[in-house]
Amino acid sequence: MTVANAIPTFCQGIQHFADTLPEFETYGKEAAIEAGETKIKSPNDPRAVYQTLLAADALRYLTLQITASKSSGHPGGFASVAEGIAALVMLGYKNIVTEVGHHAPGFYSNVFLDRSLEEMGIETVQQLRDRFRETHGLLGHLSGQIPGLLSPAGPLGQGQHFAMAGAKLNPGTLFPVTIGDGGLGEPYIMSSIGHFHTAYPNVTNFLPILVWNGYSQEHHSMISTKSNEEMIAYFKGNDFQEIILVDAKDYDDANQTGDYVDSSLFSFKQRLAFTEAVLENTAQAAQSALNGKLTILIIKQLKGTGVHKRGAKSHNLYPGDTVEKDYIVNALKERALTPEAWELVRTNYSRAGGGAASKTVVTEKVLPVADLGTLPKSEYPVGGDKKVATTAMGTLVAHVGKQEANFIVSNADGNAASGINNINEALKIIHPTADETYFQQPQGQVYEPLSEDACAGLAAASCLMGGRSLWCSYESFAVNGLPIWQTVTQAMAELRRPTPSTITLFTAGALEQGRNGWTHQRPEIENYFAGMMRNGNIFPLFPCDANSIQVCYEWALGTKNKGVTITASKSPLPVRSTFQQTEEALEKGAFVLQETPGEKTVVFAVIGDMTLMPVLEAAAELEKQGIGSKVVAVISPRRLYRPTDTAWESCAEADGGFADEATFQQLFGGEALIAVTGGSSAMLEPVMLRSHCPRDTFAWKRGETAASAGAVMAINGLTAENFVQRSLTLLD
């Protein structure tokens, strides 16, 4: 407390204080969470109810003031669930996740009150205001760098993955996840929860909380017309065993019209009654989830409750919506607390859950993982029998699963279809029906929902929460899972702790899928990863054969806080490289696979395994004409950038390994250079940026039905004849 005016130091920056608060002398003199305790004694305790309401108004006040300080941000949605968040904290639950990125300022206010943000130097409300939506501050949407907050929140339909992964990895700990009206409209949420519950019926310690406020960003929400009975029936139909709905309208004594009402307009007595109902039902829902029932809590209250506007108009602040604006000033004054009340809220929050979330939630410490020992790699002889690269990797994946009980492999299209049925054989598909024919049983480690979002979601979220996983996909379908994978990898670049990298295996590349036509030929996905490489923690890997892929996976397992994609064929292909060559390439970016002397040298920078076939054929033809060549297998294109090309220095677990100029020239120096890939040419940007000789690119153009990989390549101009002709043109 400051001596001069008895205002707590952390309140510096608060513009409006109340002179008095009703019934504070009765219910506000002692903290409801007593010293040495981590939660309130009872949700029916009048003192606890009163102080939960104070906390809800504190959250609304801070949310509105910090957003108005920047005339930017989203106060309305969070305001409608403020009682619910306050109830969770007062009950001692702080491992809170959200699916709604727009609720960020409310969540920042929540972790400010419990002193978590002191970890990043935010000790006062003024500092909270100053650093909202600023670099190295509090991003507009939740990120991976905010102390006390478990997960990022960006695109809708993602938060449930973090809650489910957290619940699976931390039995007995509750993971509430708030879901908005708009989010429920995403198809991913209910399908991912449904498959997870079928696969893991005993993992129910996550609690979806539907923030049902009737509005989306700019209009009524698409679920606003449902009745309470219809909403309950909807969740029953989606396998929820306990559906608890608290409707603010049941407590309204202000005669508000419509199905959605604002509890801040109730009499004080009814505000307390509604808060008590939220507190009681939150406690009941939490216990139900922890006791083994798939449970949802629904809080129905008008969007914008207690802030500057109501409905969709409360969603966003715009230039001009400042802390001096009359309707914002009025809203702040209505929610204002006395200095004593602020101190009381801070005391409860600091005690709840055993201390600041920045010191107590599961993501603030490293989750122990198993020692994998020595991977059972098999180095096949170069030039020997053809081998399937994905199958070779599958043997290593099986070993990882045997060592690490929490390890999962996810695949929407089936491991057997990707040449990795050996993973199914060893680790078993998680399924309620036991069937040895299909290697499935209730206690498996292979997670196979028919949804790339669900596959990528649980796999990536597991890594963010500290576990190991592998997401497998057909290259052509993986795009549906990439939004959450991208969210997680960006968060990993910001994390304050090391965590296992999120690893993927993309198989059945376009060149293998000739008969299926363009629907299965979508290597444009590599554009996505090529763009992400500049983040600094994204490493797309392109092993050239069955030996190479084993070394790539071993390397990926040893990394932290990265996104590693491994792309390989599922067809039997020649073994062309040794372990040592790929080990070298993981440091330098590439290795020289074959060098043929000649008067002049054409360098082929090649990404992929099948694409080597026409390139080696072209090299043989050039040799006949007295022209030398150098075939370079590009394994890790990220290494071929210059250090200044990526944001590696700002990444957690920063990796500053890049090929220096001498190494680059040793690999790619010649009189002409041709870059070849069966995917996106963007992946070869590092080579094209740094090469100074005449150069050109051959890459994927579009898909078509064809009888063989060679025919698909020919349609896209990837032929030995074209390579030779272009080489001669460049040399000329």
C-alpha cells in the first residue's frame, strides 16, 4: 500500500475508484481464500460469492481500460464470462485454456491479478496498459510467451486440443477451456472432442465452458436462435454425459428483453444470486469432469455485459474508443472498485491455486520424458536392395513408443496406406473394438480420427504441453491440420521452457499418386513450410532414401521447440546415401551425392527422393557430352539460408546453424545451377538467393492423372531431356 493515499501500488494506472461498495463491510473485510489455503471453503459461502463478484468486476474493469488505452482489442466476449473465470480462480483452478483469441485482454487481466505478469516486469496497471498490444508485451491474441497462460489462441476451433492434451498428460488436473459462440460454429471442436472421448473415455479432466452470449464478431451468432433445451440436446447428442447450463435471464429483475441479458443491470441482490449460481455450477461441473464424466458448463449471458456497449458492438474497439470517451468512462465508473476491494481481489488471486499461475500451472515446468536410449537404426548398403523410407522410419517410431508411454502417433488416412503399418503392429491403433487383424485395441498409441485437424491438434498440442508425438499425413491432405501446427510452432518459438519439437511425417507425395490424379497431388503445401522457415525454428527435411530418413528422425527427436517436417516416399527406392552423409547435411543443409568431372560443371540442387531419378539420368547424358555435373541432395534447406534471412535469434532454443559461404560454394559452386523439386520451388529459395552462376528452377506445376511417377514428372517438365537442354542453354 502507498502511504500517501492508501492505494495499493499495483493499482497505479487505474483511473476510476469507487468511494464505497454495497455490503463490503459485511463480506469484504477478510479474504474468502484464507491464508495458507488455495481455494474458497464453499461455493455457498456468502463471503466467497461476494468476493467472486468483486473479481468479475475487476476483470471487466481491467479488460475495458487496457483495451481503451490502445483503442484496440476485444473486451465484449470475455466480459460475458467474467463470473465464470472468477469462479474458476476462486475454486483454485488455474490451468485455464481458451479457444477464443479475442478474449486475450481478459486473460491478461486474470494473470495480472494473481501477479503472474510480474515475471515479465508488469507490476502495475499502468504497465499493463502500456504494454498491451506492444512488441515484447501482451499480444493482441494469446501467445506462447505470457507467464501463467498455458497455450496460444489464434484461429477459432483450436483451444480444445490444448485442454485435451493437457488432461491426457496430467491426470487429476482440471483443464477448463472456454469456447465462444463463434468457435462452436467451427466443425473441428465437437468432432475432435468426440473422437478423443471415444479413444480415451477415462480422460475427462478437461472442462469445455461454452461462452453463450448470442453474438459473434459483427452480428448475432449462428447458435443464438437455439433454445436452452435445444442446446442441451445438442451436447447430449455429442456424447456429453453432464450438461450444466446457467442462464443469466433466470435471475433478471431488470425486465430486459431478449434471450440474452446483462447481469450488471440486475439489482445487487440478484447479481449476487447469479454469481452464486455460476460459482456453484462451476464447482459441480469441475467435480463431474474430475470424477470421470464428459462434462460441459454453459454460461449464457449477453455479450458485452458490464462494459461500454452490448452485443456485437462490444466485440472490438476502434480508433476513437479511448479512455476519455464518455461511454467508456461511464462503463469504467460503473465497474470501479474501492482500493480496499482491489487489494482483496489481489489477495484472493495470489492465494488461489497455491500462488501465481506463472509458478503453478503445468506449462511452467518441464514435463519429464523417457530416455529413448539408442535408436535401432539399420544402415542399408548403398546400391543394395530397394527400401521403403517410411517403413525404415516406422521401426524407429515403434521404438520411441515402447520407451515413452505418453507418446502418440496420429494419422487421419491410415498408417498402413503410408508404408508404416509396422507402427500399428508395434503400438496398436486406439479403438474401443479390439481386433488383431487391424492391430487395434482400447489401449493403443496410434490415434486415427478421420480429421487432419484432430490429428495435428492432439499431436502438436501434446508437444506444446511437454510430451512427444508424431503427426503423419498424406502430403495432399495435411493442409487441413496446418493451422494448429503453425500456431503451436510459433508458440514454441516464444516459450520460456524447452519442450519436445513437434514432428511430422508427410508421405505419398504427388509423384507417387499418379492414378489418383490431382486430388492426391498437392505438394503446394511445401509453400507453407517454405514461408515458415523464415521464422527460424521450422526445419523441413527431405531425406533422399531409407538411410537418410532414419538420421533425419533421430535428429528431430533430439531437438527442442522446433517444428520439423519430414517428407518422404512410401515406395521402394534405391539406397543412395550413408548415415554420415545425412548427418553432414543436417549441419550444412545438403551433401554432394554424385560428382562427375568435365570441362564445365552443372550443379543440380535436388529436393526429394524420386526426383533424383531423372536428375541422375541427365547427369549421365551430360557426361557423354563431356560436361561435368554435381548432384547435390538438399536435406535441410533451412540451413542454406543466410543467418540474416530468418528470425532465429529471437527463438527459444535458438538454432543459429547455417552453411557459411565457403560451404555453400563447395556444395553449389559451378558454371550453371539447376534446382529441381517435385514440390514447391519456394523450398529452394535459399539456394537461388545465394548462387551467383546462371541458374534455373524445375518444380511442380499442377497435378494430372498418370500411370507412373515418371509420367507425372514429365507432365510437370521434370525430365532428363529438359534438364540437359536447360543445362546447355545456361552454359551457353
